[in-house]
Amino acid sequence: MSDRRAHWLRTGRGPERYFLGFSPICRRHVRCSISIVAGVKRFEDLIAYQRTVELRDLLYDMTAGPRLSTDARFRDQVRDSASSAPRNIAEGFSRYSPREFARFTTIARGSIAETQNHLKHGLRQGYFVPPDYDRAWRISCRAMAAVGGLGRYLRSCKGSRVR
């Protein structure tokens, strides 16, 4: 494979263990575009999107129980913050500009941080049991890392500096 082409990097376990990355040599020569991002044609193929959806689905399951039936406002806030991250990634992907997409990944990171805050608050209030909280926290940290990595890549693209 040429120095000017992207290559696959092993980044984890399971079916999502490969992520398209760029070597330092490659980064200087390859012009960034949304179609280059891991050869992705749909936003559903992005690892960052998949991780945020996993977090959203888990939180919907965690907030469906009787513990949160008395605090509908908190339940709705948790669900809205968890749903916001995948929405922003999907919207940013469809903008076709690395600069704009990077802006939406920043917003998605903020939504994940808000979700983490709700998780801590829910644990303190007794809405979440510790094993569920721990699982959701781990998934939120993985989602944050994936979205952050995508944002760093997009900001490294030539001409994508936010002024």
C-alpha cells in the first residue's frame, strides 16, 4: 500500500476492532473529505455513531423502569441528552465539509458530557443501580473517545481550521 493511502489500524476488540487511520506520512498527502473518513458512505458506519447509539439505547432501557416513573422531567432530560449525540453526528456527516462536521462532533461531545452528568446525578438519587451505572459510564467513555477521535481527525484536515 502506498504512503498516500489510508490504512487500517487495529483499535480494539470485537467486530468494531478496525478503524481507518492515517499514518503521519499519509496525513500530509491525503486531502480530507467526508468520503475518505474510513471509506464511510453512511453515517451509520461510523464507530462514533455506533457507540453513541449504544449509549442512547442503554439509557432508554435504564429509564424505562418504575424508578423514574415519578420523575418524568429527569427521565426526559436523560433521554434527550443521550439522543442528541447521534443526532449531531448524523447531521454533521451530511454537511459534506470536514470543518462543519468537526463542529457537530464538538456538540456531540457536549451532549455525552451532559449524559454523564445525568448518570452521576441519577446514581446519587437512587434512580440507577451501581452495575447499570458502571456499564453506562463505560459506554459513555468509549463514545466520548470515539467522537473525540473523529473530531480530531476532521480538524486535522487541510483547510478545516475553525477561525
